Amino acid sequence: MTAGDRARHERFLLAAIDAAAAGITKHNGGPFAALIVRDGAVVATGFNAVTSTNDPTAHAEIQAIRAACRALGAFQLDGCDVYSSCEPCPMCLGALYWARPRAVYFAATRADAAAAGFDDAFVYDELARAPAQRALPFTRLDLPDANRPFKEWLALPTRVRY
Amino acid sequence: MTAGDRARHERFLLAAIDAAAAGITKHNGGPFAALIVRDGAVVATGFNAVTSTNDPTAHAEIQAIRAACRALGAFQLDGCDVYSSCEPCPMCLGALYWARPRAVYFAATRADAAAAGFDDAFVYDELARAPAQRALPFTRLDLPDANRPFKEWLALPTRVRY
């Protein structure tokens, strides 16, 4: 990373940290924010809004991805960089893979989030366990019809892949 | 699991599979659906709507969680069971941890999804890698301000934990 690149990344990350701190009172949510940047311009800023909107999926990165995709009219973040005040939790990490930005930068870690009372590290640990060993029980029932939706999907000539 | 419990779970899972197949054309999305059930009644049904709504986070489970939380006026799925036509991807698995239902049941597997062209298994593999080894680069920049949002959060007496 060149010094110029690092300075640019730090500037956007500091903006994400400022937004995270401001969001606690401004958006009545957890202390997290994320910025999505394309060609040097901020496309969207996402604030945690779990408790203010009764939406457990309203983490900063998810909110930012949704807003950026709306702004861009696309379901992919081609050529975008994501700046998150904190290491994305597994939900947000998964969301970032589906959104396919160019790169992700973050400041605080999952351990910092855990120290502030958030479950991020716990969820990472749970993901690594076999479904039957998890605190939240995941049970697969083997049904003969399970693959029918996939078969119908693959037979549909007009399907849009993502 | 008693035979009666299994029959009940199978009934809701079959409904999720039917919804997944119907959703391909009805909701113009991927072949996935999820039901959220409380006290034997369906609280919400979620359909994949990634391409129809330009929202890469609009997976069936996320849509179902958001709709159920709206219906229940809560950011937790206390006492709810989730029935997903397919094993939740890491994003949805993380979302389920944050939503905290009682249990999750699914039919098809991540391997079935991969065979139909979806990245679920790939994202699971990526999650297990160190950030620097991932296909999507995650970079932490160590900034002195990184923990400021958490400090301000912990100092706020009115904060709502989630």
C-alpha cells in the first residue's frame, strides 16, 4: 500500500468512525457505521439501526450495501470500496461477499466489539461449529422435494444469476 | 424428535419448499424461501428478491426476519422457529444469530445450492480463511480512534442493547 493510498483509506475510515460515534444518538443505534466509496466519492453511508427500526439485520454494512445498491441501481458493488468502523460480523461479511465490492477496510476488531458487549466474536465461533453443536440448533430434515426449487430454477431460461 | 414434532416440522418445511419454487416466477428471485412460525402459526414468509429489488442482502431468511420483526414489533424472534428451503448461507446464519429464534430447520444443503450455481459453499470456505487470505481482501488499519464509538456507547446511560 502506498503512503497516498493509506492516507486515502485512513480518511474514509476516520469518516466511518465519526459516523459510528454520531450514529449512537443521531440514529439511535449501535456504535457502528460503514461508508461505500466509488471513484473517490461516498456513494452511501450506513448506520446501525437495529433497535430503532426493529430490524436485527440493520447493521451498518447491510444498511450501506442496500443504500449504495439503490443509488447505483445494481445488485453488485462493482469497483466499490467499503470502509467499516469495525470488523464486519459474519452476517455482514457474508453480505459483502454477495455484494462483491473491490475491497473492505475496517478499524476496530471483533474483540473490541465483544468488549463493548456485542456478539460478533461469539457468532464467528458458532459458525465454525458443526450445526448440531451450535447454541442455536440447526436441523436438516432430508425431504425428497428439497431440490425441486433448484431444478425449476435451472430449467428457467429467463433466470437472472447473482 | 417425536413423530408428531417431525411431521409438524416437515409440514412447514414443505411449505417453504413450495414457496421457494413459486418465488422464482412470483417474486422474480432465486429459488429460496423461508417461513417464520410462532405458536404453530406462520408469522412471515420471505422470498429471495436479490435481482428484482437490486438488494444483494434480500435473501429469503433476511426478508423473513425483517417481515416477522415488523409484524411482531420486536428486534428478536423470541419463541419463533425458522423453516428455510435451503441451509442458510453465512450471511443468513449470522442474521439468525442476531434475531435469536428458538431453532432453525432446513431442507436442501449448501452443496445443493452450489450445484445450482450459488456461492453459499464458497462463502463458507472464505469465512474460515484469515482475512489476508480471502478472495475479497479485508484490511485492518490500526487507528487510534477506532474504539471511540464503543467508549461513547458504553458511556451512554440510555443505550438499548441488542
